Amino acid sequence: MSTINKNTEPVAYFRILEYESTFLDTAVEMVLEETGCKIAPGTKVLVKPNLVSGRNKLACTHPNVTISLCRYLLDCGAIVTVGDSPAYGTAAQIAKTIGMTTGLAKLGLKTKTLGRPAPLELSFGATIGISRDALETDMIINVPKLKAHSQFLVTGSVKNMFGTVVGFRKALAHTRFGEIEGLMEKMILEVAAAMPIAFNLMDAIYPMHVTGPLDGKPYPMSLLAGSPNPYALDTAIYMLLGLSPNKVKLWKEISKQKICGYDPDQIKYVIEPPDDFDTTDFQLPSILSPMEFNAVRLVKGRLKSILSKIT
């Protein structure tokens, strides 16, 4: 745990109206550099977008954000890998469906599925398999998509690290931990803490609202946000949406543990102030679904995952 210091966690907000904007490369560069992120030549960087499903492109980090980030990292001399561990299908399949494959190929990059599970011992006596591909890189740059969520209310940087849990283990975690209040949140925080996260670049240009994580609607927030601290970045977004820890389960657990970045007073905004962004009409689920997945859903999901990899 970190000691609270006033205004020490930088969060950058940059207004971008469209993913096709000619300013996107500049925005990515400024967000990283104005918050103090430095990439040394030869650094092995895992770029970890949200590639949850190809069923709805809006559910994933937009390809242009990931590609702009990769272009910047390559210019810095980094050795770049793009990867995620989707619950269904492979990262390469989803990347192709959402239109990211061609753009990455122009940079000499491919998308890989994070695998090679390693057991992570959790504080409440269980273990979960997290990817050695993620653990063994020099640094992770986390590229979440801001989304309303039917179980967590809203998700961003910290929840995106759940994607380093390998394959079906994510669905299994809901079955194992979902019945006991607070365990899913604890598990996600411990997975994030195990990862070498160096930076978090959030796609909130057209985030998903109304519901999620798959079937919501686009909201024109026009925001590219970033911070070295995933907790501070999420806290900044929660504040932008007018929320409190009592409403957001992950924020409540982060606040309970007093993880650095949980307190809005710790945040220093750079580039643009939050008052420049209007989220008045951003809708969140009014009723949350249970965390746990029943056995039938788990089996169906496992079969769907297997079939998607062989078809």
C-alpha cells in the first residue's frame, strides 16, 4: 500500500472527436509523455487492449488507439507484442474481426493470445492461472475500453487486467468466487498488482454505455485518457461520471485497501481539465446482475470457446 500524497498521481485527458482523427498519434504521444512515461530502446512491451469478443466491435479497444500506441512505442525502439486472452476464440481472430490485423501488419506486428498459465496465490486461499506472457515482459501498457458493465457497473483500467487470466479461467473465476461478496473484486486487484503495468491508455472516445460489457451503445465522450497508475485513472473516470465508491464495487475495494490512486485528492490533471468533458447523458445499468456464473453457462461458454478455436 502507498502513503497518500496530495496531487501526485498524474492523469492526462486529451479531447479526440473521432478515431480517424489526424491528431490521434499526437494525442497518444502527449498523454504518455505529459504523465512521465518513458520507454527505453530495447524494452519488451506488452500492449494489452481489450479484445473481449468479435461480436460487437464497440466492446473492444478501438484498433486505431492500439495501432497509434504501437507506432509510438516502435519509434521509441521498444520490442512490441500485442496480446490478450479472450474468453471465447483467439486474440488473432478478434483482431481480424474488429479490423486491427492489417494496421498492425503494416508495423510488422501480430496479435497473440496470452497463454502459459502460472498459478497466482490469492490472499483468500485460492489460486488463479495468469499468463506468463504477461508476467515475463518488461512492462505492460494497458489499453482498456471504458464500458458500462452489467456486473461491475462500469469498468476501465484495473478490470482490463482480468484479461491476463488465461482463457476459460475467467469464466471459472465467476463460478468459484462470484457467490461470495467482494471476492471477485479482491481477485481482480491481486491479478493487477501481480502485473508489471507501466502505463494505462484508456479508449473513452466512444465508450460503451447503457449496458455492457458486450451489448451496450456508443457514447460520444471524445476522451483519450492515460496515467501510469491504473487506480488513479479509474478514480478520475468514476469522478467524471459522478460516481462514488459505494456505487462502484471495484472502487469500494480499492478504497478499503487504500491503494494509491483511490482518493480523488491524489490526482493531478494534465493537458485538459475534467470540467471540459460532459458525461451528463452517460447511462449505467440501473440493476446489476449477479457475479457468479451458473454451471450451465460455464459449460456452454467452454464449448463455445473450444468451437471458436477450431472453426
